[in-house]
Amino acid sequence: LAITVDHERDTPEALQTWAERFHADPRRWTWLTGEAAQVQAILQGFHMAAQKMPSADGSTYSVAHSEKLALVDATGQIRGFYDQNDEGLAAIARDARLLRP
């Protein structure tokens, strides 16, 4: 599951384009977006944060956010947080396999 923290730019169509660009298997990945309050509530549930950062002239913005991956089991329990590097990806893959019935 991938949840965008930039609901203004990451429309369902934009997420679909992104998924296609990176060959994300739609049988294995779900891409979510929502209103700012909905996204913030989800982030709080994951103990993560995101903040919109306007440019100096206010013409554009970026979104500062955690880059951690969260592993969640079938009951919705967070099982761990992982860095997006080789070690973190290996660890989340290993731990995800341990959760399979």
C-alpha cells in the first residue's frame, strides 16, 4: 500500500501514471490519496508526519515527509519501520515473509 502525502498533485490519475512508470503490479500494490485531513489522520496512526513547504516566492511547494516504510500485519498492527536502503529493504522483505500464514 502506498499513501501519498501530496493530495493536491497526486491525483488518482497521477498515481496510476506513477505506478505504470515503475511497473507496479496492480495485484500487489494499492495507491491511496485523500483530503489533507484524511492523510494527516493516517500519518498520525503511523506515527509519521508530513508538512507542506511553500517556496520563498509562494509559487510552488514541496512536501517534507518521513521516508520510512512501515510493515503492517493483517490485523492492522504496525510491526516495524524500515529505512529505504538496501539493508532496510532486505529487512522488511524478511519480516514480511515471517508474517505469512
